[in-house]
Amino acid sequence: MSAWRHRFETRVVEAWYRGAWWLYLLWPLSVVFGLAVGRRQHKIQRQGADSAPVIVVGGITVGGTGKTPVVIALAEFLQARGFRVGVVSRGYGGSHKGGLQQVDATASAAVVGDEPLLIARRTGLPLIIGHDRNAAVQRLVNTEAIDVVLSDDGLQHYRLPRRYEIAVIDAQRGLGNGRLLPMGPLREPASRLKTVDWVLERNGEQADTAFHYRPSHFECWQSHELLEPECVADRWQGLAVAAVTALGQPQQFFSTLEALGLNVDHHAYPDHYPIAQKDLDGIKSDVIVMTEKDAVKLEKVSDPRIWVLAINADMPAGLMQNLVEQLADVGGDSCSIS
């Protein structure tokens, strides 16, 4: 992404969330967009019990809300309950041409996208990318022993039949000015949240809807040495630490590091930007910390300063119990969640 485009998109996003007056100039375009969405929404299909259930994890706002960590958390939970899980994704940010492609831990993020590769590496599950998620699901079901399919994003992929829908939003940002694209950040009207099975709020306050990130460990990119989160402040005391990321909402990452007692310099790049050695060479610090999503894009990078922060998303128990109940006809362990 060019620098001017990144600056333009950043200013538009800021306008959405502060309610800039000039956005009303875009109101006619939002009306047209809303009419198109309304026509397409009638095509949403709910699955019956005669096919492998699809759980769609998506959002109605533009920008990062934490969908990928949620997919990983759900995948690990369902695996632990005895379900055989597969994942489908569009593969946004990769160079693949839209056809179906299997993703494993050896894939290139430049080809398959950073989020699918991160999911594949964290979970080890069969994962297929493609613009046609319905076809991707069919490929999984036909070629793998699958009980449940998780769709990373896809809430607006209305051709994909689904058993269960989870909408993810950011509690701090909410729905911005509540307007549809391009006047606001909404891909669908806010009323869509009333039709999904569960709404998750990143850093929310309600026990049934809130999920939070929990730092798991730091791993040295070269040596693979592991550090516990509570140890890094002492380990790196007196060192210059830089936080480098290409997330849609980098402040979440920066705040996590600062909550661990680190004083970090912030370096934020556009979402999905492939951080390269030339970018790191210009950063004068003793330690460079990245997210897992950034690290999967590190190709031809050799820098002993890099440490990768792994996080887990803690899900509300009510959601997990409800999921198990909804999948009672599939298999797995349907015992209650404590």
C-alpha cells in the first residue's frame, strides 16, 4: 500500500469514528450501498442438520476487531472437545488468484495471506482459502474428515450456508458513526447484530459478550528462546525496546506491552503490510517486538533483536457452552463447560 493511500484511509477511518461533517457528502453513495446490501441479505441460508455445520466468525465494521484470534480460540476449544475442525478463509492480502488453495505451515504469507497462515501454524488444522467460501467448505468436507467448519470472516458472504454466526466488534470503537459505507464503517446495518447468534466485544464489559487478549509468551525469532510475559520487564530493563506492527488497530498491541511494564517506541505500518529487513534497519533499538500476525510475513529477514508476542483470546463461557449445545448432533464432548 502506498504512503498516500495509507494516509488517506487513516483520515477516513478517523472521520468515521469522530463523526466528521463532510461525510454527509457521501450519504447518496451509502444509500445505494444499503440498497445493494439489502437485496443480497435475502440470500443468507441457514443450514439444517444434514451437513457439516459452518460457524461464521465475522464483523459488520471495516477494520480489525480480533476475528482471527477468536477463530484460533474457537478452533482450539472445539478440538479439545473432540470435534474434527476445518477452516476456510478468503486469504485477504495474498497474491493467490481466488481459486481454492490448501494452506499449511510451510506456505508463504505473500501468497495465502497473513491471517490464514497464522491460523494454520497455530492450530495445524486443514485450511482452504478461496473467494468462494462455499466451494472451500465443500472441498474440506469432501477431502477431510471434518465435523465442523470455521469460516474466518464471511458474515457478508451470503452464498455460504451457515449453522451459527458470531459477530465481532471492538468495544472501544463500537460502530463509529453508525453509517454504512462509504459514509461510515458499516458493511451492514447495525440491525444485523440482532440476527446473529452471538455478539462478541473485544475488551467489552459484559461477561456474556466480552473477550480479552491474554499474553501467552515471547519467542525469540532466531533462537526460539521463550520468555514468560511477567519476565520481560526485568529481562529488558535498560534496553531500548521498539514495538513494530502492521495491525489495523496497533494501539491494542502497544497497550498490551505497556501493561507488562515495558516502555516502548511505537512503529505502526498499514494493516497487512509485509515488514521487511529494510524497515527494521532504520529502527535503532536493542529489542524489536512484533505480533504473530506480523511474524508470519517475515521472509528473508534475519535480525536477532526480534521477539514475537503470542497471545490467546479468552472467550466467554456462555458462548462456548452454547456452541457445544448447538453442535450436539455432530459429536464431540457435550458435557457442560465449567
